[in-house]
Amino acid sequence: MTKSLTILLTGKNGQVGYELERSLQGLGTIVALDRSQMDLANLDQVRAVIRQVKPDLIINPAAYTAVDKAETEPELAMLINGIAPGVIAEEAKKLGAAMIHYSTDYVFDGGKNSPYLESDPTCPINVYGKTKLAGELAVVASGVSHFIFRTSWVYGMRGKNFLLTMLRLAQERDELRIVSDQFGGPTWSRSIAEATSFILAQGLRSQLDQEWWDVHSGIYHLTGQNDTSWFGFAEAIVQQSALLKKPAVIPIRAVEYPLPAPRPVYSVLSNAKFERSFFTPPDWETCLKLCMT
């Protein structure tokens, strides 16, 4: 690779894709595409676009993210999350390009009581998690130079996410009943994008050569530092909001709010490997304040 990169970015209108298109500026020529231009459910189109653009690096935040809907659309979810990343990785490998891909805490079953390491056994308990794990395995199996960043509870001021749902419901209701016995790490979409760009900027100083990729390629956990429950996350959102009349936030158990897709009870990810390799991500509460500001 050279310092003049061509970077193909998928899913530019998604939570992470939107932030990436902005944070990557200055690192190369960014070819940012939305679903109408590169639909991961259309594998022939995926191959054709990559062969036309001939990128040095493909960054793939595009995904099927409707966790509950995936239970009734497993084939579509697997096509987008499991099969398409493998196709992208294979095409990148043929070009001598590298790949950055994003995955999820839901590849774990939640049975652990301490933060998950990248080396811990995976065992997803819902369709979404199974499809994302399939995507990870396909990228690794391709042999392409890669980063796979597992993240969790992603939020921002765009799209559909827990933060925007809480802000909407807080205006409509006097109380919010939120699950307090499931734990994870809220992660701001912008912090994911900025971390990705920072790492690439470091690599550019090494000209992103094969030796750099050989040293750094792999799976990394990348989430907001520290953990909380959905209840704790909702409390912080309400406290930080500019609402004049703030609803009461009431803790409930997960069994009181059943959903089509089971969620891990504990899916906190350890950032230790990421910290050793790069830097310490900011804590989730600081990021939430910045996001809401």
C-alpha cells in the first residue's frame, strides 16, 4: 500500500458509516456508497463495485441490524451479515487490499460474569449474533489483512438506537420502565469512527505496508469504557437531556419485557487488547455527554 489510499466505504448513511465518511477525510480518496449503490444483499453488485473501484482498503460498517426482525428474516440477515462480508473479503484479497469490518457483543451468550476477551469461545443466542459471527469467520477464512472491531450498544444522533428511542419516549411518558438485569457497554458511533481513523493514520505513517498489517491484523473489542445496564444507560440519557419535565426511570427485569430475540444477560467486552495495541477508549458516560451536547 502507499500513502495515497483509495478507501471504499459501505453503508455511508448508517450510524457508523455516516461518522466514518467524515472522520476518514484526509486519509485518502473516499468512495462512500449507500445501499442503492452497493447492496450487500446483491452479491453480484458487491463484486462488480469492488472490481470497478479497485480500492486499497474496504471499510464495511453496513449490516442487517434489526435484532428482533432477524428472527423472522434469518436468510436475509445471513446474506447481509454472514455471506456478503466473506465476498467482500475475497474480492479485497484478490486486489491485495485490506479490510475493516465491524461485529458485535452478541456473538457471546452472556454466561460469563467478567468482561469478554477476544479469545473467549463464541456462542450467539439469537439469529443476529449468529449471522455476525458467520461474517467474522468468513473474513478471517479469506486470508485478507483485516481488522474486525466488535462493538456494542451502538448509539448516536442518527438512525434507530436506544438513545433516540429514550429521548422520544421521555417526551411522551411520565415513566420509563427499563431492563436493569442486562449489562453491556454503550458505544458512541462517532467514537468508533474516530478510533478507526486514528488507527489508519498511525498505519499511514508506516505506509500501511504488509508488515504493519501482519502485526496488527485480527479481532479487537472496541466499546465505551466501563459498563452499565440498560436501566443505567436510560437514567444517564434522561439526566443529560434538556427536557423540562423528566420522566421517572423504573428498573424492571428482562422477563417483564420479552422480546423476539433473546439478549445476553452480560455482554461486556474487554478493551484490554485494543488498549495494548492502540489507546484507551473514552468512557461511555463522557461520550454520551459529548454526543448529547
